Amino acid sequence: MPKATSTSGAGAHEDFDIYASYVVNATGMHIGTLKVVRKRDRRVLYPFDGCETIGPFESSDDARRAAEALGLRIVAADLAHPEP
């Protein structure tokens, strides 16, 4: 069973929750899954309609790491240019 990880870093990053995990598709490849939530208003920043697929990857670790990295990029972008 895939495990979700919640990442809350120091500073302003603690105002966001990043839930990164993975699923295995029909061909046995690993696809990253991600949910990014801004805590102050509970706004879901990711996923959104038309968002990219994270993967596929050979391993679950690679898929999860890619999802976490994307989550951190989304947080950094929102901190730099917050959405209303």
C-alpha cells in the first residue's frame, strides 16, 4: 500500500501541507500523486484541472520524490506570487 508523506518545513513553508505518494498504473509503472494545501485558507493548490502527470517512474521512491519536489516548487511559487 502506498504511503503518503506530509512535509511541513520551517518558516513560511509551514503554512502549507504537501501530501506526496504514488500509485502503480496498469503497466506496473509508478505515478506520483500530490496534494498541496495552503493552511490559512485551506485552498488546494494542487491538483487542479489539467495538471501534469507526475511520471511514470520505475520505482515508488522516484515517484514520491518527484511529487515532493513538485510540491516544494508549487509552495515556493505561491510564496513568491500568492494566489488570491
